[in-house]
Amino acid sequence: HMSMVMELDIGVLGTLLHSIEEGLLSFDTGVSMQCCAAVDNVVSYFYQQCSNKSRTTAEQERVRRFITEAPQCLQKVLYVMFQLVMTGEFFSTWSISRPLLGLVLLHNNYFLQLKEQLVQGQIEEKRGKLRAYFDDLMAGVEKKPSKK
């Protein structure tokens, strides 16, 4: 279905992702977990399209165009997911970890900026510990998500 979704206007796709982002914040566990699954599907599809270098397709071009023209859509989802993890407000680590990894891989430069912003937002005594947590989080991570 993602190929049909990618035929949507960039603004419409952005609105769809914003709705999913809002669903991540839902107090209804079923809704938030479904939104994690939706983010995972989108991010996995985007990553797959961006990684396929053999030949350029119209789908790949639409994905690259969306990421280039509206990077803030997925970056905001990445930010929200990290906030949920750091505040302990998300109950299923497994459900959030896979889409979170895909977002980090798609927007690695933004992740590095966000990591630094989050570390700097802590009191001095906690910065080293948080930085170590981030380092541990990314230790041994390959530059591609594995199959489900």
C-alpha cells in the first residue's frame, strides 16, 4: 500500500504522519502501538527505497523528494519517540524500538543533533550518563534495519 500512499501530495502525506505522531501520544495503548507499527511500515519502506541503488524508480524519487522537502515530518516523530522513551511514558519498548532505529538510520544527522540537545538539556551531573546511554544504544548497530 505504500506505493499508493506515496502518490499523495507531500502536504497530505505530512498531515498523515502528523496524525500518526499524535497517535503515539495517545493514552490508549492499542492506538499508540498501532501508530508505532505504522511508523515502522513507513520508515522501513522509505529506508528500502533509499537503499536500493540498482536503478532509480519513480517510487524512489517520490520518497527522496518527500524526505528532502519535508524532513521535519519524520524528524518530529523521532523527537516524540525519544521523549516518550526518556520520560517512561511508553509501555512497550519492543514496539517503539524498531521504528526508532529506522528513524535514526534515515535521519542520522538529525539524531546526532537531537542527542546533543537532549544531553545538554540535562544537569551537568547527568550528562555523562545520558551520553553513555546513547553510545550504548548505538553500539553494534548496523546501518540497515533487519527483516522482521
